[in-house]
Amino acid sequence: MKRLIQVQKELKAPKNMINSFGNYKYRSAEGIIEAAKPLLHDNGLLLLLSDEIVLIGTYVFVKAKAYIYDAESSYQIASTTGFARHPIAKKGMDDSQLTGSTSSFARKYALNGIFAIDDDEWRYNGISN
């Protein structure tokens, strides 16, 4: 756990993507993973992700799990879960794109949990509160 704490302390995952439609900044699952990989490697940790399609009531969700393992012993250190509701349709996307987009969203929230990422934008812009 001390090594995971070190990764959480050092990880910088700024909101460096821009949604031009909604005019807001966001971070992607891919960006979080890219930032985490060298820190995980340096600390002898392995990140694994998995997805599962689940039905909750009448809604379909992607349930993403993030797992951290000790790379040497294969012992699981931590895991978190993120959910994203799978839309029925979205303009301009086919079914596989919808599922992929929903998976990325769910994974982002699982990664936020395992790496203790919050949405305090001021930390990344050098603004104090």
C-alpha cells in the first residue's frame, strides 16, 4: 500500500482534453493510464482493467474495475469500480462506438478511485484556494 500511496502522491493527471461541443476540459482514461505507467513501473506495481456489462433495473451499465497488483508476488493490493450508463443511441456513433465510449467513461471513474484523483482544477492550474 505504501507504493500505491507513492503513485497517488506523484501522479499528475490534468484535464488536458477539451470538449469543443460542451466547451469544458476533461481528462481521459487513456491520459490517466499514460501518466500512471512510469510511476507504477518504478514502484513495482501492475494495473489491470476489466469491463462487464450489467443490468441494473431497466438500464444497461458498463461496470469497469481497476486492480493494482504487486508485480513480483502477483498479490492484489487494491481495486475500485466505476459505472457508466450505456446509452441506447448517440448521434454519429454505431453500437460498438457507444460501448467503447461508455467503457472509457467507466474506466476513468475506476481509475479516479484507485489513484485518488479528484476534480480540484485549481491544483493543476497553480491557483490556490
